[in-house]
Amino acid sequence: MEIIETTALISINTTLWVQLFSFLIFLFIINRVMFRPLRRTMSARKEYIDRIKQEIQADRSEIEAILAEMAASEQRIKFEAHKIREKMVQKGVKQAEGVLAETRQEAQLMQRQAGKELAVALVDARVQIEGQARQVATTIVDHILERRMTQ
């Protein structure tokens, strides 16, 4: 056996080939034991995340459709409420006109009755005043005649 002495920085001998072979075996084992399961897990996780993203997008589309439907329903309900409001206003105006017409008729009737009562009261007052005026006239005439007679 011969001892070879070299003072080179890098020497290629059997040790290098053994280390290289050991490294390749290590790579094979670590690939089987660690990297493949890790890649499978990462792939499964990526598929899971992609599926969740698709579900989120589908849910967003569904929400947008529901919101659009709600907006359409809101517009339809507002339109119907406006129509109902208009009908109620028209009905209220008609009722108010009817009440106003009835009130006018009642007022006219009351005015006529008051006019008749006033006419009756005037006739009574005239009769009473005429009667009182006759009494006063009679009294005055009596006084005047008494004074002439006493003179």
C-alpha cells in the first residue's frame, strides 16, 4: 500500500465517490419520505383552495342574483305602493268632496231654516211692535185728550 501525498486543495478519490453516492441515496430517501408526501399535501391543499375559491365565486354570483331580484322586488313594491297611495288619495278626495257637498247642503238648509225663523221672528216682532205702538199711541192720545178736556 502506498500512501499518496498530495497537497492539493481538492483531491478526487474514493471518498468523494462514496459521499456522492451517499448524497444521492439521501436524496432518493428524502424524496420518498418527505418531498412526495409534502407535494401531495400541497397539491391537495391547492385543489381545496381552488374549490373554495370557486364556491366563493358561485356564492357571490348567487348573492348578486338575489340582490338584483330584491332590487326588482323593491321597485315593483314601490310602484304598487304608489298606485295604492294614488287610489287612496283619489278615494279620500272623493270622500272629501262628498262630505263638502253634504256640508254645503246642510249649511244651505240651515240658512233657509234660519231665514224662515228670522222672517217669523220679524213678523212676530212687527206684530208686537205694532201692538205696543198702538198702546203707546192710545196712551198718548188719551193723555192729549185728557189735557184738552181738563183745560
